[in-house]
Amino acid sequence: MSKLKHIFNELHFILNRVIAEGGMGIVYEAEQRGAGKFVKRVAIKLIREEYSRIEEFRSNFVGEARLVADLIHTNIVQTYHLGEIQGQYFMTMEYVDGINLEDFIERHRETEQLVPMDLAAFIISRICRGLSHAHQRCDSSGRNLGIVHRDVNPRNIMLAREGDVKLTDFGIAKAFDLMYNEEGEVIAGKDAYLSPEQARREVTDARADLFCCTILLSEMLLGRNIFEATLDESTRKNILELPIPDFLKLRSGIDDRLNTILQRGFERDREARYQSAQAMLMALEMFLYGDGYGPTNEKLAAYMRDLFESDGQNAAERWNLGKTPGLEEASAL
């Protein structure tokens, strides 16, 4: 670690702490130093040395950097630079001061409350905004790049302290010219957050990401993922076969319009699903703002402060949405 810090120091980066660590890489909070006492807080994503030697992983990492280089959008974590140090690749990325959606959901489980319905819809609407930008991205000749994220799960969604919602980690995303995980041979994505197309190992398009968004929406509303089972094979079978419930019966007070969005988002036939992230975004925003003033980044920021301060158990009540049901009320299909 000290050797690594020294090397990054020479590149004018100060590694402060590890933000996240996985089997193949590490993400650091760092400071980028420049002339005139310039300091910018950034995140550095580094492939582990042993994986940097494997061509497939190098290709995926470089491909991700190339793919997101021009995805500049308020709801997507921005990538600034791709570099290499002694055979190890790294990306310099936007640092998001906050938590990921997994931590947000887990905090609600710990405090035995459910995410307020409008905030859950707001978070997913912002992800749809980011996905819409990625899905519609074209190359310099005007050809749509055909980007599909394929890994929309709670760990890849960041909630900033200011209330911004950002999608990250396009590491297994595909595009027409960047396809390193062959569909039909491997399943790309986390088993509990797959679209039916992914579970069947079929070729995906942008509509696959919308099924995954719907899983996240329902998980926030119910406090659990309705498809997740102990075995990955059972989880994938549930995604393909489990009857989609009437969410009005699983959480008291849920809005019929939100139930309609869930039912359409969970259509296993993608021709019956929302046909674009923009279409799903419009449905969510009609639910959120059709009757007047709704959630904002600032409201989400205030809610998160309530949730993580003190015991956090009254955050939903202070949100002024009335009594929020406990997890046990939404525990059974």
C-alpha cells in the first residue's frame, strides 16, 4: 500500500482511504493536487494487479472508461481519466459524498420502516433520467451506441448528501462496439437484479435496465426483493416464473398509479414493458408531480439526514406521510 501511495503521489494524487473493495478492484477516496494549491476530491478505481494481467479484465475496464467518457449527465457518475501505473489500470472518477442505495435500503431494515413511496419513486425516476441519457447516446456520426447498463443494482446507485442520485459502474455494460461479455454464454449482472432476458441469456436491449429499475422500486416499497432466494438458480427461476403480486395488497396506502407503474415495469414480455427509460420517467413524474409539488433533491437530502442521525426510526413519520407500515406488513406474498 505504501508503494502504491508513493506512485500515486508522483502523479499528484493523495490516496486517503478505501471506499469500496471487491475481488477484482479497489475504489479509493483521493485528492488530486495541482498548481496554486489546487485540490479536488476524486474517486480512483484501481484494478488489482493480478487481474490487470488478464486480457479480458483489462478489456472490460478500458471499455468501461471509453464507454462513459462522454456520458456527462447529472445522474451518472462522471469519469475524468483512464491511466496505467506499472501495469495496473485505474480510472479517476467523480467523488460522490454520500451512500449507496444498498446502505439506504439496509438502514430502513435496521430501523424497521419502509422507504416513503414518493421518495422511492423519485430515486428511480432519477435513475431513469441517467439511463435515458445513456440509452440515447450516439457516436460522432449520429449512430445510436446501443448502450445497455445490465447491472442496475443497489450498489451501483449513489445518493449524495445533497440529494443527488447517480448511476455508476458501467463495467459490464454493452454497446455495439464494446461487447466483452457474450450474451448467450454468460449471465451479466447480479442474479437478484436481472431482467428476464438476462436470466434466459438472451440478447438484451435498453428495456432490460427498466425491469431492473422496477425491482429496485419494489424493494424500496416492500423492504425486500420479491425474487431473491437462497440459491441463485431459484432467484433466476423466480424472475422468470414468480407471479407478479398486486402491490396494493402488500403495503397499505400504496397509490394505484404506482401499482400500475410496477405492473408494467415487471412485464416479462419486453414488448409490453415500458419501451424507453424516458417513458418510464414520464410515468413516474406524472405520479410524483401530477397533483402539484413533489420530492426534490433537497427533500431527499433532508430525509437522509433524519434517517442516519440518532436512531433514525422516525424518519418516515417526520416525512409527514402518516404511519409507515413495518416490514412485517410487507413480508409475505
